[in-house]
Amino acid sequence: MRISPKHSQRIAVTVMWAIAGLTLAVLAFIISYILWHGLRHITWTFLTEPPQSMGREGGVLPMIVGTLWVTGLAVLIAAPVGIAAAIYLTEYTREGRMTAIIRFGADCLAGIPSIIFGLFGFVFFVITLGMGFSILSGALTLALMVLPTIIRTSEEAIRAVPKSYRDVSFGLGSTRWQMVTWVVLRSALPGICTGVVLSIGRSISETAAVMLTAGSAMGFPHSIFESSRTLSLHFYILSREGISMSNAYATASVLILSILGINLFAYWLMRRFVAKAV
Amino acid sequence: MKYKIQTSSLNLHYGSFHALKDVFIRIRPRMITAIIGPSGCGKSTLLRCFNRMNERTAGVQIRGHILLDGQDISQTGNDLTQLRKRVGMVFQRPNPFPLSVFDNVAYGLRVHAMKKGAAVGKAVEAALRATDLWDAMKDNLHRSALELSAEQQQRLCISRLVAVEPEVLLMDEPCSALDPIATEHVEELMRVLAEKYTIIIVTHNMQQAARVSQETGFMLLGELVEFGQTERVFTNPADKRTEDYVTGRYG
Ligand SMILES: Nc1ncnc2c1ncn2[C@@H]1O[C@H](COP(=O)(O)OP(=O)(O)OP(=O)(O)O)[C@@H](O)[C@H]1O
Ligand SMILES: [Mg+2]
């Protein structure tokens, strides 16, 4: 039996709708399940006090601070390096064996499981460089982990800038650096930001790599040379060791809400900046 | 100085492809010179020699001399930034930056750090006046240049050049993305600009060459076949190939 074009179109649309709907439904289910179990345990005390008796009681303030430190520092290190690498790859070298090797390397790094980065960070930063379990070790490890993402997304964004902008800028006698900073980066900014936001998300949700590098101390971190437990690691430990499921869900809820908040803030910032640039 | 730009035995290769063959051309100052010829004959390539934009392409080899005001610009070590300030280029498709009208015109001023503070605003105004855009733009200076009409965008691109006070304007088919009325306006603008600047225009449109230019060069397969007063080239060409082309018998 042959299906008429009209019918096959109908079927295709229905199937795609169903698949998209299913994906969204699963996502919505997971998030609402966690928020349902977690939100009611989030109190002011939970957000503003340190944990007690391994996290059975008390709050998660040190973990919030630790997460901010580790993630913030990681992105602060990875973003400039990654964007600089992308600029070099796109604007300052001709395509050749060298760029192909660098790109291949970045793609390979992007596919390595985070636990391997954790192990490397543990051996290199924690032990060899003697940084111990610390926010700095964790941030450096995460920076290495998200670097390929930042390089590749920035590279794509820079490549998407029309060639004519470069022609005009050179035609007016600008140097390469003026062209890159005044025209190319400006147009590529939304794409670059997307990569950075993705990296923030990956850093916040990472557990394996930070466990081996930032450690799991529950105290309030006073400097980046101290160990600190991040929210996602706290959640992992609370639930795996069966310490307190209600506090685990509450921690997860804080995590989800803050990732949501960061994304919204990033998009707002991007919209504002883009609107101003244009 | 009798000639603004002069080349002698200019040869250019893209890899093994011989794109310009022994080109000898003399461009007079403060005039419009048109370059015509069939697609792929090397018009754009020749134009890009005058501001050394070909060197951005990999595998380009250039031999011969190009004199600007009697000075050889093709010597290595010459200051490209300074050359491109003196010899500016307008492209086929209007291509303003995705910035405001003001920032577009001020771009070159900032590149060359030519003006400071309030003087930037003055220079922007003067450049917009030079292309007759000021009245339409004075209340829209902070609008995105991408929102303008095609004609306004092309005028803006010319303003952006004029702002850095160049001596030569290279125009590569500047009207091919414009409608006939806008084309007429831009041609009128070119006539006005020619009082101050040396203009070289590449065009596919022979009527346009005949209308705006004082001198015309006809190119074919990388050779400059004929060069002379526009009227003579069109009415009494010396070369059979030119005659075939201007009478529409070619290709
Ligand atoms: N980057 C390049 N690499 C190799 N060949 C090129 C390159 N650019 C141009 N060419 C060749 O050089 C010749 C001249 O090109 P050019 O663009 O100067 O022609 P043109 O007269 O401006 O044509 P058109 O009227 O279509 O714009 C063409 O045959 C083209 O294929
Ligand atoms: Mg051309």
C-alpha cells in the first residue's frame, strides 16, 4: 500500500510532535519531581546556615559559597584562554596541519569523561603542585574540562561573522587587532556567551571531578586554598550515603533554581548587550 | 603630478592562473575612471591592487610597479594602514557594520585615531553631509545601520570612507545591488565627489560607464585591451575586441 504525500506529511508531523512532547514531558517530570520533594524543605535557615551532623540538619550556605567560587573561578580562567585560542585559530593562522591538530585535540578533550579530568587534577594540581584539596585545584580542573567547549563554540561564532566585515575593516586601514576587537568579537559575542553559559552549567553540575580536586570539606571556605564542597557534590553525598533525602532534594532544588537563574540572567545580559551593539 | 596612479608591467598570478597580464594603466587625478569588461576578466583584481587587498588571498603573486603620486606602493615594508587610509574601497554589496550609523562613520576615525572628543562628531557630520545623508540621519545617528535602505547603506559606506579623508575611492560595482533610481542618485553623488577625489569604478553596466566616467579602460582575459577618453572608447574604439564588446557583440 502506498501512502499519499499528504498522509506521510501528517504522520511525520505527528511522530515528531510526539517525540518532542515526550522529551519535554520527561524533563518537566524530573524537574517537578525534584522541586516537589525539595522546595518545601527550603527555608531561610537552610539557605543561610552551615550544615550540622553531616548535613542531616542545618543548611547549605558553605556549599553555595563553594559552588560560586569553584564555578566562577573556573569560568574566569577558561573563558579568556578559550576565547584567545579561538581568535588565534580563526584570525591569526592560516588553516593547516597545525590548526587541524589543535582542533582535533580540543574535540578529543571534549569527549573525555569528567572523572578522568578529576583524576588528572588530583594527580597534578592536588599532589604534584601541592595545592591540596582546594577551590583552586577544583577550579583549574574544571577550567581544563570546559576549555574545549569554549574554544569550539567561540570558534564557530567567530567564523560566522561575515567576511565582508573583515574586508571593510582592513580596507579602512585597521590593524588585525582593531578588526578583531571592534568588529569580530562584537558580532560574535552572543555565540561566545552561549558557550560560556554552557560551561557554567557544566561546572555547576560536575561532581566527580570536584570530589577529587576541591574535596568535600563542609566548613565555610575562607580562601581559594581551602577545600570546599559544591552543591552538586553535597547532593551526591547526602543521597548516596542515605544521610537525608529531604535535604538532598532541597539541595537539588537550590541547584536547579540557580542554574535557571544564571541562564535567565545570561540571556538578559546578552539581549541587552546585543541590543546596544546593534 | 599628472597621474594619480600609474602601473607598469603589472602581472598577477592566483597560484598558476595568470589573472593580470602586463597591465599598464594611468589614472588621472580628480576624475572618474571606469573599468569595464566581461565577468572574470580581472577588473576587481586590478582594483584590489591599488590598495593591496589581494595580498590577503593565499597564493597571490604580484610583479611590476604601482605608483601612487609617483611613489611605489608595492614595495614590502610599506605601511598598509597608511596606504588604505589614502586609497579607500566601496564594495559591491552595501556592507555597513552592525553598529549605529554614527559608529559606522566614526570607525575609520577611530582606527587612525584621527579625531578626539567633539571633533569626532564634527567629522561624522561632515562625512554624512558629503554623501547627502545628514538631513535624513541627523536624528537617527544611533539607529542600527542595518535598518537603512540599500541606497542609504551604500551612501553610508561612502561616508565611512570619506571620513578618513582619502585621496582615491575604488568602487567595485557600487550600484549593482541598487534599483535604477538609487543608482542614478549614487552616480550623481560620484560626480560631486570627483571634484575632490580620484574615483575608479568597476562596472558591468556600459551605460553607467558612459554616463559617469571621463576615461574608460576595457579589460579582457587579464589584459587591458584599450584605455582612453570614455567618449572615444565607446564611439571610436581602436581595438576590434573593444568594438565587439561595446556594441554588445561579445559573448
Ligand atoms: N582568490 C582567487 N583564487 C583563484 N582565482 C581567482 C581568485 N580570485 C579571482 N580569481 C580569478 O581571477 C579572474 C579575475 O577575477 P576578478 O574577480 O578580478 O574578475 P572580475 O573582472 O572582477 O569579474 P566580475 O565581473 O565577475 O566581478 C577570474 O577568472 C577568477 O576566477
Ligand atoms: Mg569583480
